Amino acid sequence: MKILKIAAKKKFLLLAMMAAVVTGALFTGSSSTEAKAKKVQYLGKYKLTAYCGCRKCSGGYGNKTATGRRAKQGRTIAVDKRKIKLGSKIKIKGKTYVAEDVGGGVKGKHIDVYFNSHKKVKKFGRKNNVKVYKIKK
């Protein structure tokens, strides 16, 4: 009887080990959160401001960006291209943006977020010390 219990325990352990190997949970050493963390690069804390296509915000350029695309709310940001390369995907407060524009006042650790209206720009205001991440390809 004792021999049967030991054999059953060995079978159970063997099956558990096989399941762990198949799922990769035991031997990979990384969890899904660690894998996600490796897909982004922390760039530091930035100052955020906002702009729109009006003459006051864009200096007469309207909603045309430095990359030639039309600026779009929820996608377009203006960056200092010495800090962030144009075309880079940037994660700010859980949202993903694309660095598509530059601005005369955007220098160093400063990002300008595009909005459709000047009213939304005023509402956004200015935010300091916001964590910014670059999404790796």
C-alpha cells in the first residue's frame, strides 16, 4: 500500500513538472509584467504643455507637423528631437503618442501635447514631473 502511495506521489510530481515546463512558468525566470517592462524605456520626468492648430499656439503652421502629417488629438506630440527622435512612440500616463512635431518652445525635457481646440489646451494647462517612457520596437 505504501509503495502505491509513493508511486502516485512521484507521478503527480512528474506531471506537475511537465506542466511547468510546457507553460514556461518554472524555468523562464520572468513573469508577464517583467516582459512588459522590457518593452519600454524610462526617459525621465518631463514638463507637459499643450497646443492646438490656432495661430497663437502653432505660430501660423496650423495642424501640419514637422513629419508632414496632420496633427491628431490623442496621437500627436511635439518634442525636442535632440531628446526624442521623431516617429518614436511615447507612453505618457498610460496613453501612447507619436512624436510627430517640434516646437520653438519645446526644449529639453518638455513635451507639447496636441489638442483639437484652444479651449482643451487651456483646460490641460501645464503638468510638471510627468513620467515618460519610450516604447521599444
